[in-house]
Amino acid sequence: MNGNMTLRKKMLAIFIPLVLISGATISVVSYFITKADLEAALEENMTTTSAELTEATERRFVGHERIGDSLSSLLSSEGSNLEKEQMTNVLEDIIWNNEDTLGAGIWYEPYAYEEDTEFFGPYVYKEEEEAVYTEAYEEPDYDYPSWEWYEAGMASDGDAVWTEPYDDEETGITMLTTSVPFTNESGETIGVVTADIDLSTLQEHIGTSDMNGSGYAFMSDEAGQYIAHPDRDKVMTANVSDDGEFGESFANEEEEIRTMSYDGQDHLVYQQTLPTTGWTLSLAVPESELYAPLNQLLTQLIIYTIVIAGIGSIIIFIFSGRLTRHINTLKEKMGQVSEGDLNVNTSIDSNDEIGVLGSQFNKMTEDMNELLQSMRTTVFQLRDSSEQLSATSEETTASSQDINKAIRDVAESATS
């Protein structure tokens, strides 16, 4: 069957595989180059975004922590000279020094402020644009010395300590508290000052962050509890350990992009630890989201390859038709020549090799015609010469016969 393959089919058989192989090669190379570029851009984006979020969060915490440090310094040096009203005024002023601070309080050891006062804990918090003072935390039922934030502050060597996030019973909001101890003139720790951050601001900031429209961010404390997450149902209720492979990744403190299963699908995840609190900031991008443009590009490349192959096939079909038409014309004329018709001529209007071949064919038939004409003339001349020779031969023969007869006659006369 291949022996009877036409020129058109041969050209298509060569061109189409060539285009498809070239297109497939370009598609595969483009796919992997684009994938590498995407991953490099993502890594840069993740590290930049993580650094920005970490810096912004740390700035919030450091600014907030300074309020506790300032209150501690004031009480350690002037506490014995301050009345409760003066302390309240200080609290009402200082909470506005940091935008993210929700409230601040001063908490003396039982009976340390006054011998007849067991719980002394003035607290001031923000409510819209006003500072609200409350003594609700001085109630015996609240028993502030039993709370983690108080115990952690009293156990500190003077540095600020941070509690785990908790839901405040009085305000009903999730807070994070920094506690700083203060001393009396003898250097004895007699209480702590606290400053609280309403985590809703941080949760909103982290939960709505992404990487230029891709992926999302979330934060968890040292125990793995979600502090901030786009899925608000997980905040303060779920733990990263619930997410299998992702939960196990927290043992790895290296700041690098890793592929892991999270929330039921494969993600590229980058994690960074916050120095102040030890919390973990995580950035996650679903692979399906990251590689969606890449898969779209691959589909487009495949479509382009098929379209190019189709267009090329049409062009070859048209071109080969024109080419084979001239060749078939030459083949037909050569068949006529082979049958002895040397009066054929071609009229191929082309400036390419086929046109030259047609011109050479015409010249060949003209030359053959001239040769045959020359041969015909020669043959005719030879025939005429042959006829003349025959006539001359006949005349010579007749003359020879006459001479022979005359000789015989003379001979006969002499003998008689």
C-alpha cells in the first residue's frame, strides 16, 4: 500500500507527525518552564507575604507589650503614692497609646494594696470611642489570682509574658493578655499589670490575607489551636492536629514550602514562627488553584498544535494538489511521447522547479522532432539515391547484354 502512496499523502504523512511532535515538545517544555516560574513566583510571594504579616503582627504585639512595661515601671516606682482614681486615669489614657489594645488593668496581690482589701483590680477597656472603667474583676467570684494570666505574670522574672488566647467572661470576646509583674520599694513582687488585645482585629487581618488573590493565611498557637482562619468555625475550636499530615508538619520548624494534604486536598504550605508569642503563621495555596493557569496553558497549547496541524494540512493539501496537477500533466504528456506523439507541449505557468521541468520537456520534444525530421530527410535522400543506383545498375546490365550479343554475332559471322 505504501508503494502506491501519492505525493500528497507522503507530504501529509511527514508534516502532520512533525507538527504534532514539535507541538508536543513545545507544550511539555513550556509546561515545565511555566511550572518552575509559577513555583518560584509563589515562593517569593509566600516569603514576602509571610514576612509582611509577621512584621505587622509583631509590631502589634510589641506596641501592645510596651503598655504593660510602662505600667509596670510606673507602679514599681510610684505605686505606693498613687490613689485608685489616679491609677484609673493612667489606665484610661494609656490604652489609647496602641490602636490594638482593648484594655488594661492593675492587679495587686490579695491584701497587698490595703490590709482590708482582698481584691484590688481596676480595669479600663475601650467601648467604641470611650474608655470604660469596671470593678467587675474585683468580685470574689472572679478570683483573678487563680487565672493563668495572673499566675504567669507573678512567676515571671520581670519580663512580659503572654497567655494563650481565651474567651473573657465579662466582655464575651476572645482576648490575648500580656502580663508584667511590678514590685514595691523593697523589690518584692506585689502584683501584675495586664494589657489585653481583642483578637478579632488580628483574626480579621490574618483571615482575610492572601497572596495576590491566591491561597489564604491562618495562625495557630503553640498548642496547635487555630487563632485565625478564613473558616471562622475553626477559630478557637479546632486544632491543626485534626488535619493529619498538616498537623504533623508543625514538628518541622524549617521555613520552606512543602507539599502536604490539608483540608482534604493537596496544598503548598509555608510556615513561620512569631518570635514574641511562638505562634505559627501559615500560608497555604491549593495546588488545584496554583496550577489552574498552568493546566489552562497546556490545554491552549494542545489546541494551538491541533489547529496549526489542521491549517498546515489544508495548505499542504492545496499546495500538493497544485504540484501534483503539474506533475500529472507532465506524466500524461510523457505517456503521449512514449506512444510516438512528439507534437505534444506543456503550458505549466510556474517559476519553480516544476516550471523548469515543463520547459525542459518542451525543449526535449522540440529537439526530438527536429532529430526525427532530420532523420526523415536523410531516409528520403537515401531512398532516392538507392533508386538512382538501381536504375543505373539496370542500364549497365542492359548494356552488358547488348555487348555480349554483339560479340556473339561477330563470332558467329567469322566462323561461317
